[in-house]
Amino acid sequence: LELVTYEALFAIWSVAFYGKRFVAPIVTAEAIALRPPPRFVVALWLLPCAVTGAYLPRSEYFTRSPTIVVVMLASAFAIAAYYVFKEKRLVYALLAGMVALITGAGGIWLAIYQEPTRETVRQLIAEGRPDEALEQLYVLGFPDDKSLDPLVDDVTALRALDECCDCRAVASTLISVTSDSPLIRQARALADKRALETARKYVGRPSDAWSDDTDGALRELECASPAARASPEGRAIQIKAHQNRGERCLARRDAQCALAEAELVRKLGIATDLRERALVDLRRQIDGRVDEVRTYKSPDMRIVSARKAVEAWDHYISLEPTPEPKAMKALRVQLARDEATEAARVAAAERERKRQADLAAEARQRSAEAEAKKAEAAAKNVREEITRFGADASILCCDGTLSPTCTCGGSRLGCCEKHGGVCGCQ
């Protein structure tokens, strides 16, 4: 029974299906003329592979996708179809060609399906996959396309959430973020939370007069946002930190530092006794300095100590208006007297220095005049000797010998050096 069901014209050859057998049809000259050349056929099969492979250079993201596997399968089946056709095994060539076409078409579909979009980037961000989202952003045109910056900021915020260990780590990660989104707000909220947690641990640790973790707590709060610092928890930590620092200042007998910390606490809206205790300590220090001035014998030391006591008292009454005690009034009188005495002493010392300088100048002038007179007298003697003995006369040394080289009218430099010097001419 022969039933002709299909006649399939494919890219390699024309075959007819008769019942259960593949039988090659009668080959005519027209069929041979219409039959495509084998290399052209292979080019047709490789076309979907080439289209699919065009996506590969765009980003390494695609090289990790199934697309490249599909491209390799399509190429392999197309090449297999070509070589099977050369061996005249038409059925296997037909099957390989169909698989190549289907695989190539699947590769094209995969490439189009995997083409990145902003929506897929958002989905990756929502799934917590920042690295893959950033790869797709590079394919979409980042960093040249500035419209992608909000998505890049979301990726940065997601990394900050994943890698967060403290407030400064999050802040350094978000330093380039300029946009705003729920994810970015979440990252900043996490940074504030870390800052408050760390600052709370710092202010809760024990401290002594010279070291504690108050500075660390305040540094952590600097990293937090203004809203976090102004929150009840942030204000409570700041109050505790400044109180701790004020207590540390009092323990070091540094009343000025304690007063500064008390003022910061007051600005935060809390009334404490830190200021009163700092004023009491400052008053105690002033009284101690007033008593210390009386112990100095040297006017210079009394003046320095008295000035410090007066400056401290002026600062004290600017903070706490108080009538000036008798001891401070007496100290001011003593300071004025010592300053006047010191000024008179300095003026007298300056006059004496100037007098000594004038005397030294006069002595130098007299010495110069004496030297000039001496040189003039020596020159006069030389002229008289030349007139008396002649310019060619020999030089007479002081030991009684005559110089063999020097003459009376010549230079006398170096003459009679070993004979007691020059004593005249002869």
C-alpha cells in the first residue's frame, strides 16, 4: 500500500515519504537546478548562530547564560549536517539540519529573552542580587547613561545593606549616592541604627579621670543623620556623653572644660548640677591662686600668678555675677603695684643698657682715633728716614743686623721677621 502523505522540501535535499519508507524521488534537471549548494545551506544554518552570538560581546553577563551553550549546539549540529550530507546520508543530514535550525532559533529567543531591561534590574535588586544587577546596568549603558543613576544608587544601597558592619562603612558606601528611594532610606536608617548602638555601648563603659569612650560615642553620632541625633535616643546618648566628659573634667580639676560640657548639656534641654559643681570648683581654684600669689618672693612670679587669678575671676563673674571679695581687691592692688615696680625696673634696665652701649661706642671711637694717629706717626717717620738715608738704604733690624732684601723706600711687610722687627734705615 503506497500512500503519499508528505513531500518535504528541506534545505539539503528533497525526499518523499511513502508509507514507512524514505525513498529518494526522481531527480530531474529542474530539481538539481533548484537545489541550493551545500555551503550556502550551511550558511543558512549558521545564520541563527551568528545572530545569537552577536549578543555575546555586549557583556560577560551573557557568557554565563545558557545562550552560549545553545549557540555551540546549533553550530555543532549545522556542521554535522553538512558532513553527513557529503556522505550521502540524507535522512541523518535532514535530522541534523532540523536540530540546528531549532537550536539556533532557540538561541535567538534566549538572547532576546535575556536582553536586560530596567525592569529586570529592579527585579534583581528586589531579589538581593546587586552584582548581577550592576552587570545588566553596564549593558544598558552605565555610566554614560545618567538616567540609570537612581538604579545604580539602589544597587549601592543594597551592597551597603549586605556589607554593613558599622555606620562609617555604610556612609562610605553611600557617599556617591545622590538620589532617594525606599532602599536608600533603609540603608541610611541602618547606618543610624548602627551609630546609635555603638554610641550607646561607648557611654555605658566605665571611665576614669583621664580616659573614657565618650569621644568615641560622639564620633559615632557625627556619622548618624541629623534626624537620628535629634531623636530621643540620640539626645539621651549626647547628654550622657557630655555629662561623662564633664565629670572627667572635674576629676582633672579642669573647671573650664566642665563648664563647657555643662553648657552643651543645657542646650540639649536638660538641667543638671554639673554647672554648679564646676562653678564651685572654679571658685575654689581662684581662692587657691590668690593664696598662692602671697607665697612668691619674686615679683615676676607674683605678677604671672596674679594675672591668672584675675583672669579666672573675671571669667567666673561673667558666668555667675558675684561681688568681688576683699582678697581679690587686695590682689588687684598688689598686682598694679608689682606691675608698676616691674615697669620701672625694666625702664631703668633699658636706660642702663643704652648707657653701656654709648660708652662702648665712645671707647671704640677713641681706639680708632688712636690707631689712626699711630699710623700717621709711623708714616711720618718713614718719610723722614727716606729723606735722611735715601730710598735705596738698607733696613736696620732691631737686633742690629741689616735686612738683605728690604730697602728703606720699599715695602716693609715681612722684613726682619726673625730679627726683632724693623728699627729704621741705615
